[in-house]
Amino acid sequence: MSRVDERSVRESLRAQLWPVPLAAVLVAVVLGQALPFLDERLDYRLPAALSGVLFGGGPEAARSLLETIASSTITVTSLTFSLTVVTLQLASSQFSPRLLRTFTRDRFVHNTLALFLATFVFALTVLRSIRVESSAGASFVPEIAVTTAFLLTLASVVGLVLFLAHLARQIRVETMLRDVHRETEHTLERIYPEHGDTTPRDVRPPTDSLLLRSPRSGFLTRVNEDGLLDVATRSGVVVSVDVSPGTSLIESVPVGRFWTTDGTPLEDQQCEDVSEEILEAFSTGFERTSNQDPSFGLQQLLDVTDKALSPGVNDPTTAVHALGHISALLCSLTGRSTGPRTLVDPEGVPRVKLHLPTFTDLLELVMDQLITYAFTDPRTANRTIDMLSEIHIKATVTDPDPTITTPLNAQLDTQLQRVRTAVENSPMDDTIQRNLTERIDGISTTISIGR
């Protein structure tokens, strides 16, 4: 069920800690073999100016230096990342465990670990080439290689200082919220086209369409759109995907339908082959990712908001900051066409219908949780009301077309009525409730005029 494509591989590798350090280790092994060989070839032929800056000690001094470098580097590596894991565990328990993914995708972390491990492996590899004088031959000290190991050690020290500073910045909640915002914004820009897209959307499965059943359980992480369109075009079928990325799939439960364009029934074997090819375009995993999932970033921000408002944390300032990011993301969607998207073949025939959340779906996802948790504190209640007002203003400025703004204003008015009920049922002071209700009335009046 997982057709490999370039984006899937790139995203998968980026989310792993091991690829960059492993590549660095392999390079270190190669250099650890090549530089001593180069040293032996250039022995006694180096310019005096260059020889003066290279390592000048004997075999025992070189061994002692490389052993010190290797032992200290691996100790610092293990200690640094052990402390990092503990710090991130504390951060995840206070904010959200799903934010740990931003750490594993951090290239600075990948490169720092790669530098530490490369230094360790390079020192060990060069250590093998040092020879003391004996009856078997003269002594040999790879001056260039030992000097390179020393320079790598200096780079590791600088990298350690920069990494600690970077880590202190990364575990701040403001930095985490910023990173989630940026990643989600890129996802929304990639998935949802701007208003004006004329792609046909009305693709309805006939009653005799064939079911596509999930062969395994897991989260739908990606749909290979190009592969799916290619299969549908070659097979002469139309595919309707009924689940969106981020959905939890259960084995044997339907995930979509397909049917022939001319209504001709497929033979059993042909039906099975086409179904198998279609399902190869679906990728599943044990966790949600932001690759094609437009709601995952919003859910991460909501997790931070909910956790900050919990009695055990009680941090409404963090909740207000997270709500600001949520508002900005929802406002950015007012200028985009959300909901199902249709892919067409080169001849313009609709071939694939992709199920994606509408703006209403995403707004309800946000409001359902805010209605439940945000109306115990006046600051978060005010920020929620501000968010609905900001969406209305942004939609009016971005695209004043009534065919777009009127349905959106109706959705906002519905959410304002839910907010009014939440305020009336909240444990907040009567004066606070009255002030909030007046604000809701004012925004509702503005929205009604816009409708």
C-alpha cells in the first residue's frame, strides 16, 4: 500500500535522526583510510611552511591525542543527547508530545550529531594507521590525518556550544509554535489552491462502483497523486478517495471507490489488479505527519492550547499565543479553495477525486476544542472571539466576492452563537460574561451587515 515517490522518501528521511549521522560516519571512515595513505605518499615532501603547522609529535603522542579525542567525543555525545532527551520529555509533558517531531526534523540537531560521531570515528580509524619503530619497519605518524582530527575536535567544541544555545532556544514554546506555524502554512499552500481554480469537483460514485478496502491499519500519511492519476488513466477508471491524510485507517474498512468511465463492468481478476495498483498509491504510518495533512498542524497548536489551560499547567499566556497562530492559519485559508479536489487526465477527463477538509471542517475542529476548554479564562475567551472577528475581516479584505464571503459569514455567525452559549455557561464572573456577550453582539452585527 505504499508506492515510493521522491517526496515521501525525502519527508521520511528528514524525520529520522540517523541518515545524516550515518552518512557522516561513512565519510569519516573513508577519510580515515585515505588521509594516512596520502600522508605516507607525501612524507618528507611537504613544504616547510605547511609542515610547521601540522602535528609534530611522535607515535606515542599521536596515539595519546587520538585516544583522548575519541574517548572525550563519544562521552560528550552521549551526555549531551541524554540531557537533550530528558529536556524534551519535560517539554513534551508540558506542551504536547507531538511537538517532539519538530526536534527530530531539526537539521541543526542532525548536523551536530553527525559532527560528533564523525570526529569519534575518524579518530579511531586514523589510530589504526600509527606505527611505532620496530624490527618490522620504521615508525609512521600521519601528520595530516592527526591534524585533521584535532581540527574536527575544535569544530566539535564550537558545535557543542552552538548546539546548547540552539537547544535552549528550541525548547521555548514560542519557537515550537513558530515552527509548527511555518510547517502548517507550507502544507496549506501546497494542498489548497488559491480562489479562481476551475478544476471540476463534482465526481459522484455510481451505485455499482467498486469498494477500495484498506489492506492494513494505520494513519494515512500520504496519497501519491501522480501515481493515482496514472493508474486511473491507464485503467480507464475514475477513483474517489473517501478519506483524507491524517485519517486512522482500519484493515478491510473501505477507503474509497472506483468505477469505469464508460460503465463497463470489470472482470474479477482485472478488478483485483486495478484495486491493488490504486492502493499502492496510499502510504500509511504509525503517526500523523504534516506532509499532506492540513489539520495536523492545527491539532498540534490546539494540543498546546488545551494543555496550557489544564489545571496542572494553568498557563493562559501560552494558550493565547497558540490561539494567535491558529487564527493566522485560518485567516490564510480565506483566500484559498478548500475541500475536495479533482485531478484530471491530459484530455481533461476527471479521474481522481481527493477528499480534503473544507474550511468549515477545520474551523469546527478548532472551535469544538475551544468551546470545551477555552471559556474558563477571560483572556482565552477574548482571544477566541478575536479570532472569529479576524477571520471575517481577512475574508472581506482578501476576496469581497459575496459568493465566497456570504457562506463564510454564515459559518462564523454559527460559531459566535456557540461562543455565546459557552460564555453564558462558563464559571466566569457576571461582569466578564456581560462584557464578552457585548463583544459577541457587536461582531455578530458586523457579520450580519456583511451578509
